[in-house]
Amino acid sequence: MIRIYPDFESLSRGAAELFVQLAATSVEARGQFSVALAGGNTPRRTYELLAQDPFRDQVPWDKAHVFWGDERCVPADDPRSNARMAQQALLEHVPVPSSGVHPIECAELPLEAARRYESLVRAFFAGGPPRLDIVLLGLGENGHTASLFPFTPALGEQERWISEVQAAGQNIHRITMTAPMLNQARAAVFIVSSASKARVLKEVLEGPRDPLRLPAQLIEPGLHGGELYWLVDRPAASLLAGETGPLSNPMPGDAGPDPH
């Protein structure tokens, strides 16, 4: 389902509201919730809102298990670290137990780091499928999501849950959850902002299927009974067919345009 917001602030608030809803549903059903956080600039504002009233007190943080969908293999204090961004914007400000925070540590030896993180994830899910309750995702201008970059070997992965990646033209390795793992999510939530994403968003949602070029098309949690949400602001949605109002394809319970 696609939800379109007037601007970046209302998009971020909508993402925070959905996070609260999904976390509460998961805790009611299973006594805890698990989430894979996204990196990049777009989700930062959502994290900041979740760290503040009223959202902070609406999330059962003591029952959270926090993972990352991907990470750059840099030192923990490097400004490019996804974990560092999430710590500063969110986790330092909410009462998540330290035992519930599971960052990817991959400053050295990416292949070993990927295997180590997969072992951690498999232990967490105790041999069952890796059904994260919430996966937050972004969309790159080249169609990538998490660190699933166009034409990289990780796109063809069918067995591994975690893979090392080095995208063309980049001088650092990354670790990423693979499509087989991401597609097990109970809810995968894309947060997409700005006119610079309009062309690729249209291609991913309305163009022909070409996941080697547009890896975001690999994300299909519906294959395993999960839900896929696209939360986008109006500049990003400007090229979508039928984008005529502030809210398209509303989620259940929506009575009309987003009030924010």
C-alpha cells in the first residue's frame, strides 16, 4: 500500500505513527517486537520523533530487539555508521535494554562479519524463519535498498540471510540483509522523500520488473504473508500515476487525507 504525505515532516510523523502501531501489535501478539533500522538521511527525522513525546512513551521499548538492515564497514564512531546515526537520533533517548540492541560490527573482515551477524540472527530466531516485525527501508536514486545495490552478487542470494557487499565505485564494504531475509518481515516499510527520488520511485512501482537494475523490487514480504508499506512525500510521488491528493491508497482506518 502507498501512503502519500504533503511534505517531509508529515511523512516522518506518519512513519513514527506506523512504527508505534506495528510495535504495539507485535507486543500484544508475541510479547516483544523486533525491528531492522535503516540508515541514510531520510529516516533520521522519524527516529528523532520516536525519541520525543508523544511517541516515546507509546512504544514498549523494554520489549524491543533492534537490528540493522545494513551497515557500512567503518569504525563505530565513524559519521558514516548507520548504528551511530540511530544511536544519536533514537537509541540514546529511549529505554531499550542494551541486550536488545544488535548492531552489525564489520570494521574489518566483511565476510566473517556477515557470517557472525547471520549466526546472531539465526540464534535469535531459534532455528525458525527470520520474521522481523518491522523492517525500515530507504530507496536510493539508483534503485537500491538496504545495501542491495544494482548488479551485485547479493541480489541472487537464495540461502544466506546476511551478505557482504561492495558496490561498484565505492571504497568501503558493507553488510546487508538479503532479500530472502527481508521478505520474511511481517511489515516492510519504505520511507521515501524528495523530488530526486521521483523517477526511480515511479520505475520501481510502475515500471517493468527489473530487480537486477532496481533491487528495491526484490522486497516482497507478501510472499510470506507480510505487509509492504510505501510511505512517500508528495515531491517523491510527483510522477506516480493518479497522484491527485495528499493520501493515496490509505491504510486501514484512514478516513481521508493525513491531518499533519
